[in-house]
Amino acid sequence: MSSEAHAVHDTTTGISNNKLLMWAFLGSECLLFGGLISAYLVNRSRFHTGPAPGDIFDIPFTSVSSFVLLMSSLTMVLALSAIQRGDIRNNRIWLLATALLGSLFIGGQVYEFTTFLREGLGYTTSPFSSAFFTLTGFHGVHVSIGIVMLMSLVISSYRGTLKQKNSEAVEIVGLYWHFVDVVWIFIFTVIYLVPSPTS
Amino acid sequence: MSTEAAATNTDHEHPTDAKYVQIAILLAVITAAEVSTYFVDIGPVLIPALMVMMVVKFFYVAAWFMHLRFDSVLFTRFFVTGLILATAVYCIVLTVFEFWTGG
Amino acid sequence: MSESVAELTPNGAATQPLGAYSRPKGGGGWRDWVTTVDHKKIGILYGATALFFFVVGGFEALLIRLQLATPNGTVVGADLYNQIYTMHGVTMVFMVIMPLAAAFANYLLPLQIGARDVAFPRFNALSFWIFLAGGLFLNFAWLVGDAPDGGWFAYSPNTGVTFSPGHGMDFYAIGLQIAGIASLISAMNLIVTVLNMRAPGMTLFKMPVFTWMILVVQFLLLFAVPVITVALFLLVFDRNFGSHFFNPEMGADPLLWQHLFWIFGHPEVYILILPSFGIVSEVIPTFSRKPIFGYEFMVFSGIAIGFMGWGVWAHHMFVSGIGPISVGAFTLSTMFIAVPTGVKILNWMATMWGGKLRFNSAMLFATGVVSMFTVGGLSGVTHALSPVDTQQTDTYYIVAHFHYVIFGGALLGFFAGFYFWWPKVFGHKLGETLGKWNFWTMLIGFNLAFGPMHILGLNGMSRRIDTYSPGFGFDFWNLFATIGVFVIALGVMFFVINVILSARRARGLPPEPPDPWDARSLEWFSPNPTPVHNFDEVIEVSSLDEFWHRKWTTDEDGRVVRKATAAEVCQAGDAEGVHLPSPSYWPIVLAAGLPLIGLGLLYNLWICVPGTLLVLVSTYAWVFEPPDDPDGPFGHGHGHDEGDDGSHDEDVPGDGSPAGQEAGSVE
């Protein structure tokens, strides 16, 4: 914890500027995803002549990919715990594991999208389809950005520049990553598990 | 200044890895319970049950994995303000669109 | 003193430069401006850009009024008229008032809290360049002859491809999206700055009211900008990728746009007005020679406005068919929000009551705000009542109302700020004689122009019509209003002439001595104009109006007596070796990528490629930038310039100890 000590005592509140910035950003993101989720909810029964959400969602498949993303939060927090102890090797392993689980989730999303496309649910099929792809797409882009950040950390770890004193960098990427995970916890329940209209 | 500094000077003792794994197992169990509602009909309590489980999962990730339990209360305030504002305004929007009554 | 400064820069020696790229070395002239991360220079850039757009938007206003001066006007056609009024509104709201607030906030906020700079100096530069990119992108629409024409709130489905087939609304949506990114970055930056960079002893309730109001505005931006971000994304997707969010033919409900827009749009109203309230709350106490009346009430009413501003948005939609319950609820909440606003008006008057008033230009503009905003506020309360609003909606009454609020409230306040802080920024005062001409022509012209619009509106003249037939009783007042607008233009010319003449007069003379107004807050501790390092030494704050209390005290009889002259209290501004954040190329490079991505979406996706590359390369270059330029003019400390962002970029580099924190350790 000695690495955090200097940052903590220089500011008025004793909080690191970087973390405060990240939390402000996450507070702001709540309103972004809230808007997208509302846009989905008001449009979910407007499937026009296309497939209805209740007919097309594959709950068992999505459950698996949701579980994958949930577990990536565990590996993320273990990565942080490792670097705070100064354990660079384990930090790198857990970061890689997190990126891998995230990629698995994105792979699942790509599979889901292509399946829906084959079943006749394109982006322009109906207000429902537009809203669905926009919401989950935005989330997917967030996960992808997270993967890029994780891989950048991994690369700088291999270059030897990610040290115990930089643990805050891992912590901040972790905050972002967990946030993307809690958004998915919300989406998984409200969009997938709560019964959707059928045609 | 002193009061603010005191408020944030919570101990930075983070939980052990074992604790993190325990919480992940708890999250996994809740997720299993959530998914089971797809296979087992539990009647009118379905949606309340799903909401409660969602909130519990959300809470655990935010409190433990995002360290809100241990970190400055200011972070929690930022996040909760965003959450409450979002919930409030968007619930009103959904109400105006008669979403709850199946409009 | 300078010795200790360098030593106290935290963990200087522990730093190992990670960077692969060199930092700019300055070099003077324009290079200093494009690579600057100095909050004062960025503030000036914001102000100059906003004034440029003010002239652009002003010309649009003149064209509107020329067209409407007489019945059956033929100055511009209907199509061009639609573009002009839309661009007038969008420009004035997003490219003039908001950046003017950013200008004052950037320049003054770190000074008022006694900091060396903002928390994230590079982010600060980034937000300015992104704002400029957004403004230029939006106005680029004029060059391709296809400006937005859907009104500033762009109701769908009128903005869909069916009814707006050109690229105009794309320029609107993407231009505002880019400007929104700028607002969001600057909001996060300033929030962290206020919370974390205050001088020792400055608790939240010892901060000046201006700082408080700016803080409230940044929170409003933080939470409101993402909402319009969603709305604009949906609009862009509808128009360019064929989605159906606002397409009634597919069963979608275009009201969704109205909700999203106004959930943003009503907090936006307070985003526009609160900075001006803050300025007025600084100017009036100074020129009344009294502390602000009811400081806590001023702060809490500002916070209350910020909160309640989230619960009133649907009063813009009373005639949109949202149902009687919604209309009733929003009528109530709208009437309530008048209360904290009224508190502010009364407190300003109570501050002036019994004060030693000095009516120079700054004070005149501030009293102009108090009176004109009251008129606008009262007309606002009239259409909180939905039955009345049903008659007034989309008439010139509404146009009159929001001009009284935004021109009479926000803009006059910024002019008060210009006259008040000009010596702080440029080292000389603006001329008082021309300043008074400036004030009176603007005030009279403003009332001539917008006062009659109340009557026009109640007589039934719709807003946004490009012309009208004679015989409706509109002729006289329209001509009247047009004359008024030209009087305003005259007033703005007085301001421009004043700026030029004052600068010319001050040439060769020594700068204005410190504390020209007998002012109250921390920014006046530093000499005029503010030296690059702001303060020689950190100020220990023990009370609200710290600067005032170092100059004056009360004797046994309760009389105010001087205990020190301003010259004794003010700092000399000659400290050397103060560590400052180093300039950077990457903010402007990153910002340049965004309009390219926007153009790519409109014309050819390939144009997105260089834009995306610019963003990616500069993001990584930013992260790997050396923390400091060792050869820089103030680079002795060899510390860090800022912590890394971590919002979308990963933060690899060394221990980020923010710049201002270093300022905090300079003692």
C-alpha cells in the first residue's frame, strides 16, 4: 500500500485524482446505459413483422456467456490483488485471464448476433431489433475497449514498466471492467430473464 | 478539510483472495438461481425475485470487487447519484410511455 | 523560496520517464497556444472562440430579424430561413454560452481555490480542442450548403431522412456529439479539481459562490450530457444505418426523442444560467462593499436548482400528448423550481441593500442580470401552468421568455464578468465610458427586441415561421423588434471597440496594480495579469472572502477599518523555478481525429480510417508521453504533469501525482 500513500496525502480530500475521475465517469455512464435500456424497453414489443424477443432469445446460451463475464470480474480483482502485493507474475496471468474471458464473452455476442441475423432479425427489421442491437452493441464496445486496456497493461507488464507502484492503473481499469460487468448483470436480468413479449 | 480527510481515511485493508473467491461463488450461485427461473415456473413472484437477485449481485460486485466498501464514501456518492438519477428519470419516462401497464 | 519549491515536488527522483515521444519545448508564438496545458491560456482560447461564434450567431440573428421586419419578407427564402434560425439557436446555446462559461470556469476556478492548475491539464486542453472541432464541424455545414434546419431541439420524425433528406441534421447530431464529449471531459476534470485541489483551509463552504455554481454546473453536465449522447446516437443510427427508433411507420414512438432531449435539455437550461449567477454573486458583493447576503442560502439554492432541474423536463412537452397525470406532476415541480431561483434574486438585492454601491460597468451588467432575469423568470412561471402554456407553446411568447433568461440572464452576466476580470486576465481595465455605452445600448436594445415578442406571441404569432401576411397586427412590433436587435448589435460593437481601444491605451504602460476593485476572493492575491504559475506561495485560507479579510477588519465599534493595503497582501508574482505541467501535442491531434470520423460517417466510411488512427495514435502517445520536459522553462522538479485518465485510455505510466498537487506542496 505504500505506493498509494503518496497520492493519498497530496489532495484536499485525500483521494487520488485518477480514481475520482474514473468514478465521476462511471456515474455519468449510468445515465448513458439507462437511456439505452429505456430505449430498448419502450421498443421491445414493437417487433413489426420480424421475430419477437420472446421467440428469439436463447436463454441457456446467454446464461453461459453472462457467467463468463461475471467470472472475469473475479479474475480482474485477483489481478489487482496480485499487483498490490507486488506479485507481477500472477498479476499478468490474471490480467490475461480477464482479457480472455472478456474475449469469450464478445465471441459469444458475435455468435448470438449472427444467429439472430440468420433467423431474420437484422438491425433494420423493427424498432425492437434496432434497440436490441444498439444496447447490446454499446455494451459490447465497452467490453472491447476494456479488453484493449487490459492487453495494454499486459504488454507494459511484459516490457517491465508495470510495477507495484503503478497498481492504481490496474485498479482503474478494474473499476471500468467491473462497471461493464454490473451493467451486464442488469441487462441480463431485465432484457433476457424477465419474460419478453412473444409474437 | 480535516473532517473530509477523516471521512476518507478508512483503512485500506483489502480483503484476501479467498474472500474474493467466496463472493464469486456466491454470485455464481445466485446466477444459477436466476437462470433456473427460466426452466421452473415460479408464478407471480418471478419478476420481484429476479429484481432482488439482480440487485444483490449488483451490490456485491460494486461493494467488494469495486471496493466501495473500503474506499472513500465520495466514490459511492458519485456512483449512487448517477444510479438514482438514471433510475428516477428513466422510470418516469417508462411511466409516461405506459410501460408498466403493458402499453 | 524557489529552492524549496523544487525540493518539495513529490517523488521527483523516483520518476523514470516512460515516454517514447518528446514533449513540445514551447518556442513561443502560436506553438505555445496549440500545445498549451495552462488553464489560463485555455480559458482565453475558450473565450475568444466563444466570442467568434457569438459574432456568427449574431449575424444569423440579424438575418432572422431582417427577414421578419416587414410582412412577406424576401430577404431569405423559407428553406434558408429554417437553417438560419436553427443554427442561430444551436450556435448561441452550445457554441457561445456554454464555452463562455467554460472560459470563466477554466480561468478562474483554479485561481479561486488557490490551485496551480486544474487536476488534469492535458484533459483541459483536450476538451477545448474537441469543443472547437465540434463547433467547426457544425458550421462546416454552411460550406456544403446544407445546414441543420430542424430547430435547436430537432424533434423527430421531422429530423428523419424522410423529412430531412440532406446532411443538415447529421451535422447537427455529430457536431453536438463532439461538443458533448468536450463538455463531459471538462466536467469530470473540473469536479476533480474543485474537490481535490483546494488550498489548505479552504473547505467547501469557504469557496466563492462562483466556484460553487461552476461545481453544480459540472455535475449537471456530468449527468446530463450522456442523455443527449444517447439521443444523438439514436438519431445518427436512424439516419445513417436505417434503425427505427423514431420511425412511426414501424410502430416506434417519436416522443422518445422529446423525452431524451429534454431530460438533457432542462438541466441544460441551468447549465447555461448558473455560471452567470456565480459571476453576479462575485460582482455584486464587491461593488456593494458587503459580503454576499446569505452565503449558505446562495449555495444551497444553487444545489437545489441543480437537483430540481432534473424533475421538470416534461414542461417542454405539455402539448405533446403525455397525459393529464404527467402534465399535472410536471406543472407542480416546475412551479416549485421558481423558489430557489427567487431566493437568489432576493439575496442579491439584500446584498446591495445598504451597501456602498459603485455603479461601474461590471456592476451595471450585474444589476442588469438581476432585473432582466427576473422578467424572464416571471414569464417562465406563467407557462408552468399547463393551460396557459397550451396557448403560449410555439409562439413568440416562448421566444421572448427564453431570450430574457439566456440573453438577459446568462449573457449579461458574462459581460459583467468581462468587465470585472479583464484586468486579472489582460492586465488592464476596459474603458468605463465605452463600457457604460456598451451596457445601456445592449440593455435598451435587448428590451426593444424581446419585450414586444411577448405581445406578438400572445397575439398568436408562431415561432419559426419564415414570414407573415399583413393584417394580423404583427407588423408594428416586428419592425420594432428588428430595430432593437440592431441596437444590440451597436452595443456589441461598443464592446469590441472598447476591447481594442483599452488594449491600445494600455500598451507601454505598467500593468494594472493588484486588486483594482477592492475585491474579495483568492484570485486577486496574484498580480495582474496572472503570472504563469498563478501564486508564489500557497495561501492558507481561514475564512470565506479570505482576500477581503486580510485587508480589512472591524474595530470595537463595529466599523470596518483597513489593516493592510492591497499591495501588502498581494503576492509579487516573481517566484522562480515553480514546477508546472509541460505542454503536449496530443490533445489537439486527438481532437482533430473526431471531425474526420464524423465526415466519414456522412460521406465515405474510408474517411473514418485516418480519423480513427489519429485518435488511437494520439491516445497511446498521450499515455506514453514523458511525464515532463526536463528542459522546459519550469521543469526543474522533474515530477509529473498529471495523473492518467483511465477513462478510455489505459494508464500504464508511472505514479501519477497530479500537477496541482505539486502546487499544493509549494510552500
